[in-house]
Amino acid sequence: MMPNVTTGGRTTGLLIYLTGPGRANEHTDQHLVAGDSALMAWHGDDELDRDAAVQIAQHLDAPMHAFGTEVLGGIYEYDETSKKQVKVGVGPAHVWHCSLSLRADEGQISDELWGQIATEFVAAMGFGDEDGSKAPCRWAAVRHGLSKNGNDHIHIVVNRVREDGTKASDWQSFKRSQKVVAALERRHGLQILESREAGRSLPGISPAEQQLQQRTGAPEPDRTRLHRLVRAAATQAGDEGEFVRRARRAGLMVRPRYAAGRSDVVTGYSVALRPPAGARPVWFGGGQLARDLTLPRLREYWPDTPQAATAAVAEWNAAHRGQRVVSPGAEVDAPAAGELAQMTQAMRDMRQRLARIDPSETTAWTHIARQAAGLLSTWSTATEAEPGPLAHAARELATIASTHARGDRSVTPMRSTFQGLALSIAGLHPRTPGAMRAAILMHQVIVTVQALAGALRAGNQLATAERLHAIANQQLAPVREHLHAIANQQLVPVREHLHREAAARAATSSPARAAVAAPAQPAAEVGGPNAELMERLRVTDPDAWRAAVLRQKVYGRMGSPVSAPLRPRAPSPARRATTRGTERDTGPER
């Protein structure tokens, strides 16, 4: 259950909205589920309309007008530049409004249960009679159907002026509401919001950002796209200076935040997408994208040396002045795909490390989620024109990683592995000869996500674990199968040509050798109409090239298009005679 607290000074306007049709005609069957005793006696069974809303507002405001009590508070407006609620003045603040919302997958609960929850919530927030020590506040709880996203919810409206004219405190309402809701979830058997229990969350998208997205027709809000691009740059970067260069290379506007009175000490940063001509950029700080994307958190895995700090400041200054990068580095080189055998060994080592991490080591698993989110963010930015399954999976993992937990040095070796895999995948496109490498890498990502889900399940975070399993099986697994299919298509002509060559040699050889015929010439000498494809494989993916020609296990893994797979050449009778009876293991024949 999720609380959302706001304050204001217009009781009538708020209740007219709650009992009206809503912004998208989503309000239905508007009625009260709870309230003070006098209010429920008058309107407890009514379907509310505008006239009823006005009467309820007058009832809630009656003590305030009778005693002339004035409740003032700050007036806040959303600032597009800072992306924060900024205080712009002081005004009436007697209306305390909180919505309590269930997740869409929790379904709906009865009016009776909502009424009990609302009554206990109001009392726990200090608006009741405090066991007879204070006069209670007047309040109402309105239910008006599901939200646009399918969430069952209610709205609680309280006038902070008590029956005796005194004022109820709303000190730290948001923090206290989170604690009260957590207790109510356990008391009434509701689904516990695991992100609150684990202290993790991503910043939400404001209504202004949603409206901007609708006006521009963008596939996602700017904040979401910036989050993915910054996370990808941070995962690939080996140091702070490289991070600045990679962020700029991705098309982002970057500006540093300097320590007070200094230009050689950077304490934070902001990024923005390049706006259309005539528009102003909308800046987001690293902490406004995710908790683990602040500059101090990013520095946890980068070298902390005077040389690295000096180089980083030079890059920050160049970005701030709009100048060229100072010292181009690894980001300008073609992504190093690496050998398939090296990648396979790295992933095997990572699986072994994952198996050794205890499920109770929440900090270690949080940082594994952080690195996996960076890898998928890199993959998404390299291959998805619009947000797809990779982007969605990356954001779900980033939510798990967005906590206040500091860096865990025990997973530093895995950070290096994830960085190497991210660099390897950055230059791959699904329709390149590297599809088999990408498919193998996707398999390891799925294994990592499933291991993370297992750790969350062991920690009794069942809902989050189920979401991760759904991501692995329903979103990432189809991507892996798609990559396998592309790799199969790329190797089909190669196999067909090799089989034709094998059949031609078998026809001219002795009958004894024809039964076990196999290509005798080196793969580099394979000619014919597929020579160009073989040469491209040899240059771009040496391991796939060797596997396509020399190893029978490729046919077994990828699926051969012919009925009889190639087999290795059998040893001659003379060879068998000379080796029979020997005890020394000479290894596999070549």
C-alpha cells in the first residue's frame, strides 16, 4: 500500500474533484467508506455528487470558521529547472490530503476493510482524540473506483483544526505515513511493499514530465532515457574522466557541480538531453535519476588516485565550457568483442562467484543488480531504437540497485567482469556475425537475474522475486531465442558448403574412409560461393569461424540443417596398432 501526502487550503475544491468524474472520467460510484461519526450519519450510504461534496466540505471546515483558527503553510510549485517542489510563498494549509493505493495486481478490497484501514490510519497519524487527551479532527475517506492504472485506492481528507479550535501537527507526515502504512499492511494481511522495506526506489515521473512526453510524442520521459544512458556510460567507464567522455559521446549535455569557491573539486553533476532549437534543456542531477547514480556512488568502483582526479577535472571543465574532450581514451576505440573462449570463461567464473554468495548478503546482491542493470542498459542503448524488453529489464534491476547501501568491495572482481561484458556487447548489433556471442551473453544475464531472484526469495521478498523471474522467462528468454535463430541463419550456408565439400571428397576417397569422411582442408582454404561469408566470420568472430568448421558440438548446439552431421576423421588401422597398449594419455586427436 502506497501513501501520497499533500496539503492545501481548498477543502471544497478538493472534494468536488474527488466526487466528480475525474480528469479522464475514471471516477465511478463515488461514496464514503469512513469519516467522523457525524459525517457518516449524514452521508454514509449516499452516492456523492457536487452538492454532497459542498456539504461535506462545510462540515469539515466548521470548527475552523467557528474558532477563527488560521493554519498557514508553505506554498510549493514544481520547478522545471531544479526538478523539485520549490517554496514560492505562504498560504492556507488546513487541508491534509492522503491517498492510500494498492498495487494493481493486488486486486480490490471491500468497503468495510478500507473503512477500517482509514480509521486506523487517521488515528495513527495523530488526527484522532489521542485516547481522550485531545479533541479529534473532522475527516472523510472517499472511494471512487480504480485509477487509470487499475489501482484500488481511497482518498483521506482531514481538516487540521480540531473540534476545540487547536491545530493538529503534520510534522514529518510523509515519513510517518510510510511507517503507519507498513504496520497496517501486516495487521490486515495486505501485500507488503517490499521496496519500502528494503529502502529502494527510483524517483517518480512528475505530471509535468508526463505532459511533456505527451506533447512531444517521445516513447519515454526524458528522465527515464537519461537514467539508462548515464547508467550505460558509468558501467563501461574505467574511470571518472572516461565516464564524462562516454556521457558526452552518447549525446548528453553534461555540467559539473563544483565545491563552493573551487573550480578544481567536483562534487556532483547534472545531465540533459539536447533540446530542439529555441528550447531550454531540462537538467537532472545524478541523484534525481537514481540513488546509485550520484557522483560519490559512481566513484566507488573507479580509481582514486591524484592522476585520475586531475584528468577527471579536466574533462569536467571541458564539458562545462562546451569544449572538445581533453584526452580521448577507450571510448573512441571500436568495442572489443574479445574471444568467445575468454567470454565463456569469464561467465563461468562469474557463475561460480554467484554460487558462493550467501542469499542473506543483501548488499552484495544489490550491487550485482546494479552491474546487471548497467549491462542491460548498455545493450538497450546499442540495439533498441525504442525502449523494449532490455530497457524494461534494466529499469527493474536498477530499482533493486537504487538503495542507500554503499559499495561492496567483495564484488569488485565481478564489477570488472560486467564492465568487460558491457564493452563487448556495446558494438554488437543483433544482425551481425556476433549473434552467437550475444546469445551466450544473454543466457548468462538470465542466469544472473534468476540467481538474484533466488536470493530475494530467500530474503522473503517474494513479489520482487516473481517479477524478476517473469522478466527472465517472458522478456529476456525470447531475446535469447531470437539471437540463436539469427546465428543459425548465418551458419546455414557455411554448413551446406562444408557438407558439399565433404561429399565431394568422400566420393573420390576409398570406401573405408568415405563412411567417416570429413573436411580435410583448413577452414581458411574453403572456397566457393560462401568464401566471402567465411572470411567475414574469420575477421569478425574467430571463434564462431573455427566452431563452424572444425567442431561437431556446434552442430549439436545450434542444430544442423542436414540429417547427417560431420564427424571427426577416424584413426587409421596403423595408428591404432601403434597406440594400442600404451598407458600415456596423448590427448585428443586433431
